Amino acid sequence: MIGFCSERQQFVSIRDLSYQVFNVTNDNHSVNLTTLELVARFYEGVDVKKEMTQDETFNSNAKAKIFSVLILNLIGVTT
């Protein structure tokens, strides 16, 4: 069971949800190099699987964003 406390201090229990582990990062990297420069400097020889923007981080936050919206909706907080 996982307990969440909303802004109205209502406790919500969620059964059988299990748990997820996320490495959550910023959507953009925080160094003064472009994505291509970072790849060339630190990831030489590593396959790039998709086209990336100039300052896009190497980790995807998509799953964490979807999961957080799900939890907020379950506890009745609108985004």
C-alpha cells in the first residue's frame, strides 16, 4: 500500500500498485556544450538511436511524467 497526501490533506491508499524506480532528470542538459559536442566528447562510439535537439538530455523522462500525472489524477489533484 502506498499513501499519498493531497493538498487538502486527504489520505489515499493505492493497493497492488507495486513500485517503480525512475532516474528523473531535467529535460535539457545543464552544461555549456551542445548535445552533439557531448556525444563527441564523452560518448564516442556509442550509437545514437534517435535525432536529438541541441540541448536534449540523454535520459527520457516520459515514463516518470506519465506516472506522476496518473498519481495526481488518482488523488484528485488537477494539473
